Amino acid sequence: MIRLIAISMIFSVYTAGESLFIFNSDEDETRYYQIINEIRCPKCTSGSLSSSNAPISEDLKRKIYELIQEGRSDQEIKDYVVQRYGKDSLYEPDFSENLFLWLSPIIFMILIAVSVLIIRRR
């Protein structure tokens, strides 16, 4: 009985260490891991897809794998995710939609510089 338990533990460790997906090339595997690091988990509050084991995340990882196998580009895969789960699913905010947020620190620094120059001249 103890041997059976030991053998099953060794086998489970061996199978858990294998990759879930088999890629055609190392480049595809690298792309896969890059993409899942750049996409948020649809269920989690702020975790990436790579750090989540939620069922919806596992399904999305499988879909990304399938899209890579079909030869889709990174942008096509991200467009699919945005279309399916919304703009907030990507960690990269869109510059054009958040123009005020991107430019507000620069505007703030210019206002401070102008204020300091005005105060010094007095």
C-alpha cells in the first residue's frame, strides 16, 4: 500500500511539472507567456492571466494557445480579448481615450514652473 502511494505521488509530481500546452516552436511559447502576462484575469480584480487559476482564465489561456497555433498575431489575439472581455482586460491603457490622464502630470509641472517664475519675479 505504501509503495502504491509513493508511486502515485512521484507520478503526480512528474505530470504536474510538464507543460500544459505543446508549442510548435520556442518563439510561440515565448509569445504565449508574454501575452498572458499582458492580459488581466477576467474574474480577478488585478491579477494577470498568468497568475490566475480561475476556470474562466484557464479557458482564455486555452483560447490564446489555439489562436497562436492558428498563426494569429499578438495584436489579433489582444483584439479578440478586448472584443470579448472589454478594454479593461489589457494592462496597456489606450493613449487616445485617456489623454487627460496621460498629459495631466506634464500640465501640472508646467503650472508649477510658471508659478515659481512668477513668484521669483516679485
